[in-house]
Amino acid sequence: MSLLEVDKISMRFGGHVALDAVTLHADPGLVTALIGPNGAGKTTLFNVICGLLSPSSGDVYLDNKSLTKLKPYKRARLGLARTFQRLELWSLLTVRENVQVAAELRAGFGSDGVDPRSEIESIVERVGLSDMIDHRVDELPTGQARLVEIARALATKPRLLLLDEPASGLDDQESEGLGHLLRELAADGLAVLIVEHDVQLVMDVSDHIFVLDFGRVIANGDPASIRTDPAVLAAYLGSSLEQPS
Amino acid sequence: MSDFLSFTIVGLATAAIYAIGASGLVLTYTTTGVFNFAHGAIGMLGAFMYWQLRFDWGLPAPLAFLIVLFGFGPLVGVLLERGIFRGLQGTSEAVRLVVTVSLLFAMIGVANWIWDPQENRLSEKFFGGSSFKVIGEIITYQELLRVGAAVVVAIGLRVLLYRTRAGIAMRASVDDRPLAALNGARPDRSAMLAWAIGCSLAMLAGMLYVGGIALEAQSISLLIVNAYAAAMVGRLRSLPMTFLGAIVIALVQTYWGAYVPQGSEAAWAQYFGQSIVFAIPILILFIVLLALPAARLRGHGLTRTREFYPMPSWVGASRFAAIVLAGALMAIPLVAAKDSLTIAKLFGTGILVLSLVPLVGLGGQVSLCQFSFAGIGAVTMSHLGGGSPIGLVYAMVFAGIVGAIIALPALRLSGIYLALATAAFAVFMDRWVWKLKPFKLPFTDVTIDLFGTAGSLSVERLKIFGFDSGAKGKVLGMNLSPEDRQLIVMAVGFVAVAMVVVAIRRSSFGRRLLAMKDSEAACATVGMNVTGTKLAIFSTSAALAGLGGALIGVANQSTNADNWQFLNGLPVFMIGVVGGMGRIGGALFAGISLQVLNTMAAWPVLNTRFLGMGPAPEGWYSKFAFASPGFMGIGLGRNPNGAVSDMRVGFEPILMSRRALAIVSIGIVGLYVATLRVDALNGWIFILGTVVLLIVGAQIGKSDAIAKGTLEPDPDPSIEEFDGTHLEWVGIDRPVTDTDIALLDSKLGLTREALA
């Protein structure tokens, strides 16, 4: 069984079905991507996995343990960390303090003796923000602010990292750096689940891709198979363009 | 059965008033996002205006009624929307809250200003109290008017919101203001309409309520708390549920008053039974809060804020402590014993504001009941203290526990509910708990006795480490009266609490609080138990308030229920926010301001004691002093960091230049010694001289620092400032005007000629 198992999750908002029996998984040591057009339900699924939304039906398991009834903070304590598409940084605090708060919490709730409080600077360095460490985060451009969110998530020493569009707002060079970082994290044994619109980045770094459209998983497989999958092409390009005459 | 019917009719008539009041509240909240704590005060103004027209000026009742309903009501609504509420778009919930609470306070102040509260104003019953009979039941025309008005309001609002273009535009602008505007609606106009109708409904409720009773500004304004409970049943959204809530609350209240034994043998039933009638709506409010589902954690995206919470250093905090303690000690020889006590109370108020700094400033949570916690502290100190510092510990523990119990139901919900719950708790204490006479708990031998039979308790003065604060005589060569000793105790208490607050800000807990204020969703996803954190800070804050209350009780040597009324506590909250909730200096500012205002309110005392200018003229300034915290709070929003932040920027240069520091310190010490030695100089001259020295010192320091290059000279105001607003904030702080564009064009050289 995988570290993260999403089992037939459905989410309805009134009459609108945002997620329709979505099943997917993510494994340690791998970068798993979740792609799909705008409005496909990717962020909704992230919110369900981390507990900010309760699903209408279905279950989420982390390491065989059902998370479905747990509050978000308890899920985080089991090793689940995330970033947000619309940044959720603590703008009154500096980069260092943002990471520090997460590290201090982890030192408090962890039972494995891990104390990331001494690693704050190295975590910030890892995402390439050492120069900005004592700046207030609301002074940072969006791309760098996204990296602060990643650093903060890493400070909780997670087993599963959910990244919601981490590359948006990054320039090409930064994007490339992010790709390296993601591969490194997977190599460290982390399960990384990423939602991203930058198809090039996704194809470069992912081991496995799930494609979501209108709340359903329409395809999954390795990057090469996804690239040529007719259903994926239809969803992204529109069926009328599928077979140009 | 017949009794039951007539009680039901009375209950329904009361329900009608609650429903009308609550529906106006729900209407303005849902259409503008502003929860108006001053709604009841607007109703109170309506009632007073009606009284003025009808009974003082002798207009016919229907005419007076219609003038208030369709004239004053909409007018006040439009003025408030244009003058205050429009400016609150896009501000934080806390700022909106402070502004409406300040408005409540200011309106009561204004009403007491215009209509002297000493005078008895009876508003007669409508239709002269005449009645008619239906199936054997007497129904007064006044009751019929109340119920009829509620029915008309219910139908009218339904038609307005669902059948008219204006109403649909109003509902649309709640969902998405810019989107509604893009679709041709005018959100500003919708908001204005909502405020006009909301204020008219408030005034209608106010006028209907006062038929047959004597007008009293504060109690009518607080009637709104009953309406909150009804509005909460409708979850601040649903008008039908709000009406249902009003009916349930009023009927429970009426039946309780009618059927629960009163004046029976058992003392507990007598006291328990009678006064709790007034607290029933609040009990229902709490039950509803418990029943509401927890709010979903929502993100809001990264916000850029002008708020600034600097990390205080221990050096800076120690310097602050030293200045405060030195100031207190230096004041003793300058002022009479009685004035030592006045200054001591300033620190008491300061402690109460300090208790809010971690809660409001760091945690972003609101409490409107710090005075109730302070009251609990004072009562505990009286009963368990006996002059021992352990009493202070008990005071903190009790207040902290009660704080946790109060906060628990509301903390699961969003900010406005916590504000409501705390306001409701304060009124609950006022209406019931503080009024309890000693009674035996049923089936036990335990006697509950808060303020004793006399309604007032004595509090013994503290004896700490051999220092008896109630004694006279010399300590370390200084001749100290008991009042002087209170000043020392309070100053030490203030400094101690200030250090606790600094420690909280510097700790990991402090960082967590600031994080929580910013994004609760992010906190939860890194493993923070947000509800637990809120609970911890709320009860810590309550405990600090309890300590403040206990110390105030000790300084006064007594405490009674009147000391801790909800309305008395509001200025502390408002001025605290104005002073700046992020800094300990803000608390000192608030303490000094409130003490100055209180002293102004008691001008004759101040005058004879310090100035000797003979009897005071008419006491308008005392009324102004009462209302002014309200006016100050309304002006908030322009500077969310508070006044102290600005002052600090102004005086900081003194510390940047040794020359300035030397001039100021030597000057103050010299002035002080001169004041002690020379009879012609008094405390006021010393204070004035100190202020002058500080201002001069700041100027010297500034020029020195600019010369040294450690401080940037002031920028050219014509470039940086646009009509008092920094260029970057034009369009955010206030709309862009044609003058701004013309000025920008001229700076950029985009003149008509250049463009041509």
C-alpha cells in the first residue's frame, strides 16, 4: 500500500460535483504530479487531503491510517505538509520566523526525537533564500514567497509534501532550481505530490502523473504515456482540435 | 389558561421589538459585512428623538413617529454610511469592530450630553394605553402596534430583498462587490440603502420599546444584546430564523418571569429566579453559539499589511521599565497623597490594556469583557486575598478559568462571534451575576456571596515581603503615605505585567500568535492546534485582567459591581487600540489618556487641586470627556499601529545623539530638583517643562543624527506626500482624485504642451 491513498473521494458543493470518486496514491521517494485544466478540482482535492474540507464521501489514508475524521492539525502531526496556491504566509513575520514557527511546533509534537529548530538556516538555504532570511515575507516577490512556503512545510519534517502550483511566479532559472529541489526531496525519501501548470516542469520531475478533469481522474501513468494519452490531449486541447482535418 | 394567553400576548409584543431590532442588524451585516454594535444605540437615539418631538415639543404622536421613522432614521443611516462605514471597506474585522463599538459609546455620550440623564423622561404608552378585548383577553393597542409593525417589517423585507431590483442588487453586492459593480449594480448605493433601512428599523424598535417606560440611554442601547441572540439563531443571515429566535427568546423570558416562583421561602429561588430573567437572552445566545458548527478554516491569500509588530528587545523593555518606575518614584514628592492614588489607578488601567496586547495585538482575537474578568479578580482578591500576594494568584487563576469557559464556544467560530460572546458575557455579569445577593446553593450548605448584602466589598492592602502598602512612615529615607505606597505597588505591577507581555512576544508562543492572526489555515497545516492556542491566549489575557482588577481593588480598598460594568470597560478597549495594541507603550498611553479624561470628567476636583482657577464653568467637557474615547475609536483605521508608534518615531532621535540625551536627562533632573526646592514651581510646570525638553531634545537629536548620516533627512513633502497620504497609498487609503492626477502629471512633466 502507498503512503498516501485517496480512495473514491467525492466532493459536492450543492449541486456541483467538484470531485467524483477520485482515487490516487503517492509513494515515498517519488514525485507524483496531479495535473488538469483550471477548475478540474486539483486544489479542492488538496484541501480534502489536508483536512480543510470534509469530503462528501470517500476516505484518505496516510500509511494505512484513515485521516478522514482527523482535524487538519492532527494530519500535519502525522507527517503531512502542504503549500497553498494562493499564498498563506504569515506576513507579519520574517522568513526565518515563518520557518521557525513550523520547526518549533514540530519539536513539540514529534515523538521521534527530531528537532528541526537547529536546521532553520539550512532549510532556508536549501530553498535558496539565505539572503532574505531576515526580511518580512510580505516584502518578497511572489516567486520567493512560494519558496518560503516550501521551507516552512519542510521544517515540519513531513513524510508527504503537497505542493500547490509551486512554480507559478518563478522565472525559468528559479523553476529549474525548484525541479532540482523536488528531485532531491524525493531522493531523501519524501513522497511529493505536486499540482502544477508548468507542463515542462511536471514532465521533467515527475515519476507518476494523475490527470484530473471535471473532478474525475481521466488518466494516470508515467510522463511518457501521459504525453500521448488521447483523453489527456482532449481535455487540454479540446476535442475539436483532436483530429485536425 | 387565560393567564397563559395574556402572558403569550405580552411575550409576542416583546418578541416583535427584538425581531425588528435584530432584522435591521442582520440586514446591514449581510449587505455590508459590518456587524454594527451601535445598532441598539441608534435605536436609543430614535427613542430619544421621538420623545423630544412628541413629549417635549408636543407634536402629535403619529407625526413624531413618522418623522423619526422616515426622516431621522434614513438620515442617520446615510450620514453614518458616508461618514464612517464607507471608509471601512477592506479594513480588518477588528478595526470594524472597534469603530462600531466606539460609535455605540460615542452615541451614548452624545445622548447623555443632549438629554441630561438626571432628568426623568417618561415616554407614555402609545394610544394612551387603551385596549380592546378579543375572546376575553385584553390586548392593548400598543401591543397590537408592536406585533403589527413586526409583521409589516417581515413582509416588507422579504419583498424588498427578493422582488425588487434594489434588493437583488443589495444581495449581489454581499456576494461579490466588484462583480456586482461590473454587472451594473452600484454597491455604494446598495450599502447606503441598507444603512438607511437598518437605522430606520433600529429606531422603530427603539420607539416601540420605550412606550410606557422612562428613557435611559445605556439600558436601551444594550437592549441590542437581546437582539444579538435572536440574530444568532438566524446565524446572522436568515431573517425568518431571526424572527423565530426573537419569539422563542421573548416567550421564554416572559414565561419565566410569570411562572418561576418569586419571593418564595427559598432565598436562592428569589434571587436566582428574579434577576436571571434579564440574563435569559444571553443564556440562549450561548446555547446557540455552542450549537453552531465550527467555522471552516479558510485561507485568504497573502495580505500586505501596514500593521507592524516590532520585536521588543530586553534592553528596550528594561529601559521602559526603569523610566516608568523612576517616573512613579519622582512623582511621589511632587503630588498630594490623593493624587498618588489617581496616578496609581492609571497603572491599573494600563495593566488592563496590557492584558489585551497579546490577545488583540498579537493573536488578533477580541475581548470586550476584560472588565468582567477584572471584576472577578477584584472579588477574588477581597474574599481570598487578605492582603497576601497569594490572593493575586487566586485572582489570576479564577479569571483565567472563567475566561476559558466563556471563550470555548466562541473560539471555534470566527472573530465576530467571539466579540459577541464576550460582550454578551459582560452584559450577563452586569445583569445577573454582579446583582446576586448572597444565597445558598440548593441542596448544599454552600453560600454564594459575591458583593455581600451591602453590594460592596472591602479589599485589604497588600503586604509583600515585609512591605506593608497600607502603612505610613519612611522607607529607604522616603516618607511614604499609604497612597504613595499604592502608587509604587501599581507601578511595579504594571512593569511586571509589561515584562510578561514582552516575554510572550519574544517567545515561540508569541510568534505562533502572530502567525495565527495572519493565517489560521496555514497554522493548522503545520500542526498547530488553533483552537487550543486561542484558548491559551484568551485565558492568559483573562488572568492578566484578573490581576489588574485585583490590584485596582487593592488600591481602592473596595470594590463593587458598578466598577466593572460593560460600558465602563469599553473605553479601555477603545483607547488601548488607539494607543496601539502591538506595544507595551500603547498601554501606558491608554492608562494616561483615560486617567486624564476621567480627571477632566471630574473637572472641579482637578481644578481646585491643581490649578486653583475657581469654580468650573458649565461641565460640557466632562460630557465630552465621557464621549471622547468613542470619537477616538471612530477615527481609527487611518493608523492601525496606534498613536504610540507615531510618537516613538518622533522621539526616537533623542536616543540617537548623546548630546540630545544628555540635554534631556540633565534638564529633567534639574527641573525636578528645582520643582522640589522652589515653591513657585509645581507639578504642572514640571510636566510642561519635561514635554518642552523632549521636543527640543528630539529636534537636536534629529539634526545630529542627520549630520552623522544615521538618519535620512525628511523627504520633500511635495513629492512624497499627496494631500497627507504617501504616494504608494493613494488609491488604497483613499480614492485617487483629479488633483492627484494633475500633481503626478506635473511631476512627470506630462503637461498639455509636452503631450501636444
